[in-house]
Amino acid sequence: MAGCTSETVHNIFQSMEYGPAACSSTATAQAWLDHHSRSLGLFIDGRFVLPADGRTRPFADSKGGIVCSTACAAEDDVSQCAASAVKGHKAWGALSCYQRAKVLLRSSSALGQHGLCVSELCELCEASCAPSSLVRLLQYYSSWAQLRDTLIANWTPLGVVAVVSSDDCSLYSLMLKVLPALAMGNSLIVVPGQSSAPPVLLLAHLFMGAGLPAGALNVLTGSGMQLSAKVAENASVSYVSYSGNKPDAVLLCKVTAGMGVPVSVSLNIGARCPFIIFESADIDSAVDVVIEAAFKKKREVHWVLCVQESVLDSVVARLGHRMAGMKCVALQSVGDRSLVDAAVQGAQQQGATLVQSCAAPPSSAQYPPTVLCGAAPSSPFVVDPSPGPLLPLMTFRSYTEAVALGNHSPHGQAASIWTEDLTLALETAKSLSVGSVWVNSHSVCDPCLPVSGHKDSGTCTDGGQQGLYQFLRPSSSSHAPLPRSSPVCMDYLKFGTTASPPIIPEDSDPASAPKVYLQFVGGKACKSVSGCSVAVQSLGGGGVLAHCPDGGRKDVRNAVEAAVKVQPGWMKKSPSARAQFLYSLAKGLEAKRRDIAVSINVQTGLSMDEADKEVELSIARLSDWAAYCDKVQGGTPPLPQSGSALSLPEALGVVGIILPDNSPLLSMVTLLGAAIGNGNAVIMVPSEENPLPALAFIQVLQSSDLPAGLVNIISGSRDQMTVALANHSVIKAIWYWGSAEGCQYLQHTCTSPMKTLHLSCPKEDGGNDWTHPSILEDMWRSAVQWKSVWIPTA
């Protein structure tokens, strides 16, 4: 019989070797490349065009063979592309939801028809992505295009959106941003990484043939983040969404700081992810899967194996048996070999033992699959993984230690849990600070589930209905976008270092002396650590109204320490319990409404009736947030494959809030309620111009039963406090209302670790309408991150 083998079934099961790989052909993709003379241009206004200056760069595969050349876009190309995108947005937006859905469904059919070409081109470019996955994306988002105005009413598309990826980003991760942006009615400028550029150009060509209006999808290729910065600088671009590695994300955030364009990032490359095996796991299946995940040629993440001590010997024995005879894995470059050798040598010096499939070749761009047993969480090869097929193995004794090991990483992308105990799996999944948890599986994905990058793994949500909102804005004018501008030339090291003006003693009647206010840290009213105060001037500068503390870095440090202690427990409280706390806070504000109204009247010059009305609105707003607590929750979306999944909203952690000048009380309780209602702890900085209402609110907090440290209020210089919040590594998000320079500073600085930013420049964009109800949903979504939990049933 043709293709028969002398191996018996018994021998195959004894050796457990993989069968021979199927021979692959790339004839269809090669023919498509030949049709384009192996030189791919830019895709602008529905057609391939040559770059303005004619520059191209070759694209080589891992073996050094030239696959094709891609164009390098120049500034004139960016301008032409932006003009095309504006025109495309008008045409695409003019279609009804049904018509846009129909175009995306036709694109799905076109992709199915030409799936072989797409698959082969992805294989050539080493940007592996199954056409079936792309078809699933198109089908899912075509339904959202159909239902946008029905299920997401009162939201409107942003306009022209730039989607950027790094060279090592997968095609699937890129399209997970492209397709929802299109479905919501935006036009796109896509700047793909080099490996995904040819498949993206092919997909753009296919979509255009399916009826997508010219200009709705444009593709620019070129020199990485420099090109992306030029695209973001164009005034037509409303939003930039990035997917890829951390270094490129940091560069993009820094070069776009001050341009007035929001940038969100999904860091799905290079993260350190735990693979946890409990004693109740199916050891054989777990070992098979971890070998498959850890030792494949092109990995997006670095796995760290965590094994319960009681089954360590069994796991190591099975690893050794399963790895025996495995071939060496090709490294990305010859230079990676020295890094791998150094990591292995350092691990052995620290007492780690090796489990290898074979001896390492003397010197080449290959290395055998290697397990580093006996790793410690602080080991350099665990903290900073090297390239290559290395798998650190750590042990734990209990569930608590497993969670501690799993969370011992600056990243929060994903985790794989192996156990037959469903209760243990769900408890571990809830305790891990990651965006995706796979139970008895790994690397499963579907667009129906929202996933957020926790910790340093991103600042936005992709997938599900929640992932659509990054490409939409409220239809009302409750929150104006940042004004487009050119970056200000500023010294980031000197920002926020200007000292507050000194308070000079004056002869005055003690009865009319300015009132002295305290700040609120760790549940106690106190002075600033420095002991200094700042004078609060009366309206028009006619005199001193009060003295308030001049807080600084040490006050923020103390507040964060208090917040970190209380936030995990507060997050675990049920939504209904948090609602009762908010109702209690509203009741306390009602009891102090006269004092608070007086502070608003004295500070802002509003009449007592107007001040009392703001207090009344603030009481109602706290009650609104209490009602919201148990209304917006996750769920169990239907999956196309067998199994179950959960989507869970989670608190961000500690949120820093720089409060606006207008509506000082209403704006404060609006932001406070959104944050703590979702389980976050807050550090609030009152308006530098109108701090008294926020400081007067401290008496409401003192009389409430909120946990000490959950809400902290620190007064002082806005710029100085901005610097202190931006440079604290524990703070996950900053909501800022202030100057254009402050916005630019935050965009430039909040990159290590990544912080979620919500920025507003009231003097430029007019600020928020705090009475408008749409601000509730907007801020509520800003206060959560999402987690998906996958549970197979077969």
C-alpha cells in the first residue's frame, strides 16, 4: 500500500513520536506574488499604488530566502492615504447597518473562496493564521455591524482609525482590531508589521472586491514605528490602536505624546505566562500540551511551568520521556544562540537541572527543547526570558502558592490551569491577574469573549461587545475628544518641579483667619508629610479663603500603601454590598448638604440655590452608581466549539484621579462612584483652582463606613501630583483633567508599566457636561477590565 510504514500501532504508542509532517505547497501564493512581480505596493483608495519616492524593502523568511519586497510609504503617501480614509469614512458611514453587514459577509465568502491563497501566503511569511479563524472573525463582526444601532445606541464611530502592529505580531491579533473597527463604521489606515504585511494586503484586495468602498480600508507598509508616528500625526486620524511587543508600544506612545490622539495598546508578544499543573490534573495531557505550547518554533509568549510538589517527579519523568528524540528548534537568529547559552549556564549555576531532548549542537542557530527544573521566581532566566526553547519549571505546595507564583510577573496576558477539580480551577482563575485563563487547554480564542491586558499587558479590551467601544464615542457631547495639536517642547524631568508659593504670615483678626483644611489618607484626616500648605484664593483673587495641605510624592506613597491593602478585599465584596456602601455615602452627603453647599458657594461664587442644586445632583449621582453596581456584569456567551466560557468584569486596581475645575462636587462623586463601584481604590487630587468642595467632602467620608484607605484625597499642585501618580508603579489607571502639557507628560511617561489613561483638556475641548447621563456608561467602562475563562467539556 502506498505510504505504508513498518511501524506498528504498539510501537507508535510506546514512542509517542509525532508523525511526519504533511508536505505543503505554496504554489497559489507564489502565483499571486508573481502576478504582482513580487513587489507589493501600498493599498490606498481601493487599489495598489507605488510609493511616492519608489523605496521598497525586501522581506526574507527565516531561512534568508526573499519572499517579496514591500513598499516604504513616504510623507506624501501618508497624506494621500489619510485623504482617502476621510473619503472612505463618508462612503462607509453612509451605508446602513444592514448594508455594512452584507459587505462583511461577502468578504467572508471571498475569504472562503481564496482561503488556500491566504493560508499559503501566511505560511510563506511565517504569519500563521488559519483562514477559518479569519472567517469566524468576519462572521462575528458582520453581526455586530448589523446590530450596532440596535444594541449600541447613542454611540457613534470615531472616524479614521489607525491600527498598528509590530513585526512579530500575528495576523489574527491584527485583524481582531481591524474588523471590529470596520464593523462599527470607521475607516482604517492599517500599518502592519513586516511579516503580516503581504497577507493584510491580500485581505484588503479581497475585501475591496466584496464591495467595501474605496478608502474604507487602506494599508501602508514601511519602517515600523516611524511610519506609525507619521500616520498618528495626521489631523484626520482620530484614534490609534496598537498590537504587538512592549518596546515598539513604548516608542509609539512617546512619539505620539502631545499630538492629541488617544493611543491604546494590546501587548500580546513576549509576555510571561504561567502554566499551572495541580496534583488533580491529567498529567499525561498536561505534559503533552505544555511541550506543544513551549517548544513550537514561533511563540508569542514565554511559558513558565508551575507544578505542585506532590506530582513533580511524575511530571519531570513524563517530560523526559516525551521529549526524548525531539529535534532541535530553530532560533530566530544566530545571535540568539549566545543568549540561550548564557541563560542555561546561569540557570545551572543557580542549581537548576536540565531536561533536554538531546545534546546541544556546538554552535548553530538551533537548540534542543530544554526544561530548567528548580527555577526560582527571582531567577534571571524567569524574570527576563531569553529567546529559544527554554521552559523554566517552578514548584508550589498549595493553592495559595500557585496563585502567588502565577501573579509573580509584570505581565497579565494569559494562564493555563490543569486540574480535574472545577472548583479549584474557577477559584484559581478568579485569583490570577490575567486577561485569559484556559482550563485544561491553552491558546484558545474566539472573538465573542472580551479580553483585557492586565497589569503591563495592555490598556484596552479586544473581543466581544466590550471590545467594540474603543472604536466608538458617545453621540452626546458629554466628553469631547482631545484637541489635535503639535507636541509641546518640554523637559519631562522638570515638569511638576515648580515649588508652591510660600505662605507669608499676616496680621489679621483671629476670628476672620482663613480656615485650615486637612487631606484624607488611609482613612484619617491629616496634614501633608512635608507639613507645608498652599493658600486658596477667593474668587477674583481678593483674598485668602483657606489653607490646604501641599501634598507630594510621599503623600501619594502613603495613600497607595493604604489603597493596596484594602482594594483586594473591597473588590471581592459582592456588587450588592458595594451598592449599599454607595447608598450610605449618598445618605451621608445628604446629612452634610448645607456645609458642602456653602463650600461650593464660597469657592466658585455660585448662588446658594445653584450650589444646593449641585449637591442634590451629586446625591442622585451616588445613588445612580449604587444602582449600577449589580446591573453591568459578565456572562457566558455561546461558543462555536464545544465547551463553556465566562466573561468577567474586574477592577483595575488603584486609580489616580486629577479632578476637573468645573462642577467640583458633581464631577468628584461621578468619578469616585464609577471607580469604587467597580471595586477599585482611588487617590483623588482636588482641583487646584476649586479644592474646597472636595476637601469639605472629607467629613462625609469620615462619617461613612467605607474601608479605611479605599478613598484618599490629597491636595496640592496639579502638576506635582500628576508626576507623583504617573511615576508610581502600582497605580494602574489615571483619569486626568488639566493642561495640554499634563496630558502630554502622562502619554510620554505612563509606559513602564503601562497605565490606562483617560485624558481631558478642559481649556481646549470645553470639558465634560457632568449632568449628562451618557457620562455614566462612559466612565463605568473606563473603570473595569475584562477576563475570559475557557472551560472545555470534551
